[in-house]
Amino acid sequence: MYEVVFLKIIMNLKRELRTASLKNILICSAITLFLGVITALVCGNLRFYYLLILPSFAFSPSFYIIAWSVMYILIGAATGIVIGNCDSCRKRRRVKGLILYAVLLVVSLSWYPTFFSLQAIFIAFLLSLALLVLSYFTMRMYVKVSILSGIIMLIHSLWVAYLVILNFCVLIIN
């Protein structure tokens, strides 16, 4: 039974990869990464990070820079796949997913200056919670359009869940 479901998922993924527009994926990934990099450069104040008491499971700043870059590329790719999906019966879901993605991106890009520049840990924690909720609902919408996009957004949701826990611990400790 599970083998049949797994094979159907694999077949759908192969079909999605064949029909996905590499151009859409590259453009969306590049735009998303560019926005993330610009936000980090404009609002970068890592001195604040070094002043914090961090939980034992926190990584170095360089790890987060790499991880967020990968996340921005991945969620951009997921969005490119959704944009490229021309199935007319999924149009409403696609539009809803893209609206959720736009809000998710705004919240995600707002977190960095809130935490590092404003040093508002509690507000950053609230933003990270909102980001987790938005990531979950974006994943739910994307998976209805493209299984591959949904899987990518699941990875993003798990990453954001880790960050919510980290942000909460930083809030409590400091």
C-alpha cells in the first residue's frame, strides 16, 4: 500500500521536474536571495549576536548566513515551480500560495532588522512565530499545486521551527 503511494509521489515529482521552468526557478531564487542579502547588509549588526547569552544548540553566525542563503534559494525555487504551474484548475491555489509567499517574505525580511538593528528580541520572537505560521500555510497551499514545492516549504517550516525555539531561548536567557 505505502509502496504504491510512494511510487505515485515519485512519478508526480518526475513530471513536475520535467514541466518546471528553470527560468522561473532561477529568477525567483535570485530575487529572493538578493532581498535577503540586501537586508543583511543594510541591517547587519552581528556585534549584538556576540553580546547575547546563547543556548547550547545555537550555531555560529557564519552557519546562519549559509543556512539562510540556502533557505532563500529553496523557497525562491519553490515559488518558481508554483509560478510555472499552468494547470488552470489550480490557479486559485497558486494565487493564494503566492500571496502567502509575499507576506512570508516580508515577515522574514523584517525579522533580521528587528532582531539585530532594533535589538527587539520579543518582537523578533513574535515575527518568528508569524513566520512559522506563514511557512506552514504557504506549504499547505504550495503542496496542492506542486508536491515538490510543498516538500521544499516543509524543509523551510522545519528550519523556521528551529529558529522559533532558538529565538524563544534567547528571549528567556537574556
